[in-house]
Amino acid sequence: MDMNALIQLLTKQHEELSKKMDQTKHELKIEIKVEIEDIKKDLKISRQKMENLEHKMDNIEARMGQQLEAREEKNMYAIKEQVQHLEDKIESERREDKINLKNDIPELRKQSEHEQERNHRRQKATEDKIVEQVQYLEEQKRRIHVVEDKIEELQHTTNKSKPSIQSNQIHITCTGGNNSENIKFNGRFSNPNEYLKKLRRIYEKNKIKYGSESNDQEQLYETIENSMEGSALQWWQLNKDKIINWKEFEEAFTEKYWNQEIQRHLKQKIDLEKYRSEGRLSRVEYFLERVLVLKSMTPSFSEAEIVGILTPHYGEIIQTAQRVQNLCCIKDFEALLQREDMLDTQKSLQGRFRPRQDSQ
């Protein structure tokens, strides 16, 4: 086969192939258009379905909103009915209470007046008894004075008639308890600070009394030795060579008799104590004695702390009164204790002394 024939054959095949490709392209375009149309239809249908679903959702939300509003309105109506019922019930009970109170007021007033009258009579009878007891005590005191005067007259007459017996009589004299020049410390005093204060006053007085001519150290030694006895005097004799002035004595004395260990022991002792009405001290005396000790401690306690420490020492009545009246000052709590002591004295007078006829 020659070259021209081959070229013609190839050209013919190429044309046929081109025709087939064009036909295939046309067919593909037609198919793609059909598929696109189908897809558009499907999209349109889907869009329509979505719109339908949205309409349905809107309708459901509207119905639910209407149902909720109806239910809320129903609940509100029920609540209002209940509130109104309760208000009517309360108002009815209030009217009944007012009526009952009005009916009870005259009876309560009568009872109150009767109770006041009875209390007044009791108070008047108590006051009359107290007056009688005071009069009776005054009469007894007057009689005691008369008897004492008679005894003194008899003693004077006897002494005059029997001068030889005078040498065998024993005379008892009492010194005043307030003599600040006569203090003694034996090492067992519960409040050494009070002793130091009194001793300091005596020491200062002696310095002024004897003037600057006297030896200050000798004056200090003499003042201390005259105020100590027992184990305290022994301690002073052992330690006085180390002390040359008042400041050194005060420091050494405090270290020995008022150190932290002693204060802690006294504080524990006070915490464990309770006031006993049958003891030798009244409530006020017991309170003030411990106040002096607590005030002398270092670090010092405030008045409120002191009252708080000592209040539990007394009975429930005093503890309640302190708590209700909020007594935080020493003076106020002391006044409360004084009133209780006076009540005890009054009861003691009423119970122990009775008016009786004079007997010879």
C-alpha cells in the first residue's frame, strides 16, 4: 500500500472517530441535562418539604404556646383561689380571736388586779415584818448596851472593893484592822502585789519622816524586816545582801512570790472554785477578793474578762441576770451581787427572828 492510500485511510478513520465523539458528546450533554433537570426537580421537592416542615413546626410551637398559656392561666386561677381561701380563713380566725380576746379581757383584768392586790398585801406584810424585826433588833441592842453598862459598873465596883485582884486580871486590847503601819507577810499571802503597795507607802512615809540624813538602804532593810515573818523573813535574810534599793527588792520579791507559775496556779484555782453560800464571805466579798487577784496578774485581765471568769462561780439566777442585763463592768456586777446579799439578809431576818414577848 502506498503512502497516499494510507493517509486517506487514516483521514477517513479520523473523521469517523470525530463523528462518533461528537455524537457521544451530544448524547452525554443530553443525559447531563436530563440528570440536572431531575436534580432540580428533587431540590424543588426537598425545598417544598422543608417549607412544609417549617410550617408544621410553627403550627406546633403556636399550639404549645397556647397550651402553656392556658395551663399557666389555669394554675394562676387555682393559686388565686387558694390564696383567697387562706386570706378568708385567716381573717375569720382573726375576728374570732378578737372576739375571744374582748371576752377574756375583763376576766384577765380582774385576775391581774387580784394578783396585784395580793402581791401588795404580801409586800406590805413583809415590810411590816421587817420593821418589826428592826425594832426588835434595836430593842435587843438597847438591852445589850444596858447589860454591858451594868457589867462595867459591877466590874468597876469589884475592882474598887478588891484592889489586890487587879494584878491577876487579863486585859485584852484590839488594834484597828485598818492600821497600814502594821502589815505582815509570811509567804502565803494570796495577793503579794497588795503587800508590795502597802509596804511601798510605809517605806515612802519613813523616808519623809526621817529625812535625807538617814541611810536609805538601812531604812529599806528595817521596813522590810518589820513587815515579814515566817518563811518570807527567812527568804529575805538569805537574799538581802543582793539588794540595795527598792526596785531590786520589788523585782526579786515578784520573781519569788508572784511569778508566772504562781499566777497560773492561782488562775487555775479560781477557775475551779465555786461560791458557797454557807462560807464566811458574802457574794460581794468573795467577788472583790478575787477581782484584786485577777487585776494583779500579768498580762492583766479587762473588766469584761474578769466578770466572765467569776460569773460561773455563782448560781443560775445570777448567771442568767448577768447574761440578760449584759453586765460587763465590775461595778455593775458588784451591784447585782449586793442586791442578792441584801435579799439573803432580808430572808434571814424573816426566818430567824420572830417577835416574842419579853422575858425576865
